[in-house]
Amino acid sequence: MYERFYRLRERPFALTPDPDYLYPSRVHKEALSYLRYGIETHAGFVVITGAIGSGKTTLLQTMLRGLDGQTTVARVMNTLLDPRELLESAMIDLGLDPSGKSKPAMLKSFGEFLVNERCAGRLVLLVIDEAQNLTLPALEEIRMLSNLETEKSKLLQIILIGQPDLRDKLDRPELEQLRQRITVSYHLEPLDADETARYVNHRLARASIGAPLEFPRDVTDAIHARSGGVPRLINVIADATLVFGYGEERPEVDAGLVHEVIVDLDATGVLGPRSNPNRHESVVPVLAPDGGIRLRPDGAAVSGFAAGEPLAAAAAAAAFNRTLEDEKLARELAAREKALHQRELDMASREQELAEQRRVLAEQYRLLRTQAQQTTEAAKAAVPAWPPVSGQAGTTPVGAASIAAQPEMRARVQAPAFAMYQSRRRPGFWRRFKNTLLGTPEPVLEDSL
């Protein structure tokens, strides 16, 4: 869109986690160093947290790109899973087939795979992104997987990437055993004003073809004030600024332009409410051991929330129950739509069958009519004209059977035969006697009436 106008190779502020555009800020360099240290020292658990849009996934992509060929990686991105589904996802990403196996069989197959990889000199790394959505049973399942080890080292190394509430969840008493196994932990802080300015111009320089475009400091300060130093929001505002500048054909970006952009983004709700980098609310509330959320009369949770939490626990429980109801309604609606679709398919199939039957019947009727016409024409062609022409070559008399078989021909044949062979009526006795006595000759033509 605006790339040619601003002499850019591609969009510098795309929201995809591209490692080529990772700005090595202080916090990102430290987080990357912690990750590499945890992998090289074969630490048990590595935990990296950060605010929404702080660049955790981009950091993870950069770390994975730098791994050598001696590391086998299993990556789990969707964490709305129960313990068994989490194990299945890890096995599928490693190329193992968990279908039709019981959980003990899956664990046995998973352990054998880890042993074979270690014998081949390879390290197996399990990376779980969006780990703040994991339930307590799922986190406990991950801890149990870390028990797969030899006398010298762990067979499986686990990295948890999540939002700030992951740290609160790991601080719960129920997860003390998991927390004690975390050897490397780091939290990504938002960028300050100086880092925001360097971040924006770093991306512009990476995407520029010729002389790089730069945002003035007052522009980057305005972007930092609205984004709070969160890289994702910085990208949204900077990209919209370039779009607006291209639309108004402004080769230079100034503070007035970026203020117009921010006002428009706020008015349309693109930026949403101001971000809280230290948000401590998970998408999936922590469940009690029995799978439910129980609250005391004062609003604090008996299980699922730590005692003494504010009344927000009740709101979270209500929201969770509404989510379950919405999911139930969605499943029912999907089932109805599936049944309706199947009924439509059955009706379409039945209509096709009826159309085929009608076509077959019409074809049979046509064949029967054609055959009947051919039979009639053949019968007519087999009977010669009557009476036959005398002396005509090839004239053959018609037999009695063929004449009897044709009523019309029988009528035509009988008429001339009767006229030909009918004898004249002879005179009576007294007429002959009179003629003899009187000597009167018999007339040639006599009315015999």
C-alpha cells in the first residue's frame, strides 16, 4: 500500500512475530540470554512472562531460530487443553501417534522416544506458549513429565511462556513442587520512551530500501504515551500513521499527523482501553480440585482462588459459568446445524434418485414405442400389393396363412374371387319347356329376377 511511497521493502510494523524485526532492547536481550542459558545448562523449567503484546512470541521465534540441529522441539500453542490432550499435543508435534492408546501407553511411548533422542545426542525441548491458560491439573501433568530423567540430567526440558498472571498461578500453594523446579525465570517489562523511539526507527531502517525514514522524537513520544511501551500497540499506531500519511501524501511524519491517527484509532475502538502491563487476570479461571469454583459468603474462594482475594472472585466465577453456558449453547447449535445439513443432503440424494428413476422410465417407454413402430412397419413391408401383376418378375403368390393373418387383405382378396367365380342362374324347368314347344331361342341376356 504505502511501501513504494515511503521507499520501503515491506511493511515494517506488521503484527506477525518476525525475528528479523526484533529490536534488541535491554529487556529483550536479557530475556534471550536467560532462555539460552536455560537451554545450554539443561535447566528443568524456564519461565518467561510479559504483558500482552510485549514481544514474547517474537522472542521465542528468535530463540528457536538460533537452535542447532541437535535439539528436537515440540511446541504447544493452544493451551485450552486438559492433561491428556496436552500430552497428546506434545506427542503429535514430536511425530508420535497417540491415537487409540491409553495414557500409560502414551507415557511409555513418550519416554522411549526421549531415551532414543538422548542416546542419539539430541535434546528434547517442550515449549508451551500462552501457558497462563493452563489449569492446575494440566500444570501438574507438566511437572510429572519433568520426572522423566536419568541419573545425570533431565530427558525433557520445558519452557513456559505466558502473561503476568502465570507467575501468580505458579505462586499458588498447590503448585509448590512445580515452582521449586523452576531454575530460570524472567519478566518482560514494557519499553520506555527512549527504547520506543529506537524501536520504531529500528523497524523503519530494517524495511527501508534507500535512506531510511525516521519518526521525530515528538512523534515517538506521542506513540509511547498512548501505547504504554507495549510493542504490539506501537506497531498498530505506527502502521496507521504511515497509512494516513500515504493517504494525505505526506512524505514526512509529524506530531500533528500521529495525534490525528491516535484520535481516530480511539474513536473506532481499535486501540481499546489503555493497556495494563501488569494484568493479573487469566482467560481461564483456576478451577477447584473437583472442577468447580466454590465461594464463601464473603465472596472469597474456598478453592480455585486464594483465601482473602477480593470479591472479584465472584465475578470471575460468574463469568466462567457464563462461558460454560455459551459453550453448551454453541455445541447444541452446531449439532442442530449438522443435523439440518445431513437432512438436506438426504433430501438432495432422494431427489437425484427420483430423477434417475424418471429418466429410466422415460427411456424404457421410448424404446417400447420405437420397437412397436418397427414391428408394424416390418409387417406392412412383408405383405405385397394385391392382386399381383401378371407376368411381373419376382411376383410370388401370397399364402393362405398370411392372407388370414391380415383382415384387410382377406377382405380385398374375397371380393374379386366372389365376382370371378360366381355362376349365372340357370333358367327354370317351365321356361325351358316353353322354349322347346314354341321354339323360342334363349335370350343372350335375361333378367333373372
